[in-house]
Amino acid sequence: MRVARFTKDEDLPEYGFVQEDKGKKIVAALSGNPFAGDATLSGQRFDLSEVRLLAPNFPLKIFCCDDFKDFYLKPATCAVGPDDILSIPDWSQGVEIRAGIGIIIATSTRNCAVSDVENHILGITCVLDSTALSDRSQLCNTAFDDSLALGPWIETKIDPDSRLIFGHERPEEIRGLLKCALKNISFISTFSTLLPGDMVVARSPFSRKVDLPDEARVKIEGLGYLRSYVRKEDSKA
């Protein structure tokens, strides 16, 4: 099942299920919030081309990790959706972009054993994470606005044999990234309660440096692809 967050004609954001219908992708809108456990089909259906996809969840907390116990926290204002702009801060020499997977929490998670983590997960999404290249602190370089692209939706069925494809780098199975994320979810839950919609990102080791307007893409087989436009702060318009 694929869970999307979208808007139509600049209306308020809604959630929906992305489905196939006669060879076309449609969004079956939900009433309520799937993270609150009160979502039901509203009866409205839209062609995917008629809506604008947003970041598929609005996490209060985002933990990004490269290895076990090696992570940093990003605020919610970092998150942007598909085809949105990843920012190059005007105080930086560019950004380093890394692809990864985002694991979305479904239920309140505290002191959770690794073996039980999967019972607290809603699904997975694609991620493009930016780190500013500057002499500022790590906090500034990782927590700036519009630095983390998410999407295009949440896939609730996670296949560890799926491959992540980022630019011209060699495709890699997400199995290792998934293992890293699950271990870190367990560890994080020992000191910080993870709430529905929160996310833990596991990043691929491959990276790209961008200092001029550009485009970045990542694809997870069986899920979909995420595209972002990389722009300087003063050229977003």
C-alpha cells in the first residue's frame, strides 16, 4: 500500500492511497489522518497528474544516520516534497547531497527492542539529504531549512532486496540501510520517544557536491523515484 500526502488546487493537504486503475495512477483520498488511526476513504478519487504531491509525512523529529549511533537531528522545517527545491544556503560553498531511505514511525515507540521495531513502522520513502559545505557548525550545516527531500509516497511493504539508484552510482540493495535504521530506531527509543510520523533516515555512502543550480534524483525499485531541484537561496523564485 502506498500512502501519499497531497494538495489539489492549493487546498489544504490531504492523505490518500496511490492505486493503479486501468493502467493509470490515481489517488484515493482519505478523511482523517493515517497517523492518528482515524483515516477512512472519503470517496474522492483523483488522477495523480491532477494533484501536487507533498512530503508524505510531516515529522516532528527526523534522525539521520550513517552508522549505528552515528546520527544527527533535523527539524521539521528541513522537509520538502517531490519536485520541490533543495536549498543551497547563501553562506555556503555548496551542498553535499546523499540519497537514502526514510523509515516512518506508525505508533509511539519507547524502549523498543530491535526485534520489535518493525511492529512500529508504517513504511519507507525515498530521501535526498543535503549538508551545507561551510565553516559553520555541524548544526548549521545539517539543520538548515529545505535541506531534506522526501517522497514520492510511503510504501508500507518493505522489500530489503530492493535497490537504491542514485545518479550514476552503482545501485545498492537497501538491506544494509534498513538494518542500520532499525538498530538506530531501537537505540533512539531508549532516550527519545518516537511518535507517529517521526522518521529515521539511513543514508547511502555515495554523495554529490552541488554548488550551482542542478537536479537530483533517487529511485527505490518497487517504490518510485524522487526528484529535487537544487537552487541557491536567492534564486528560489
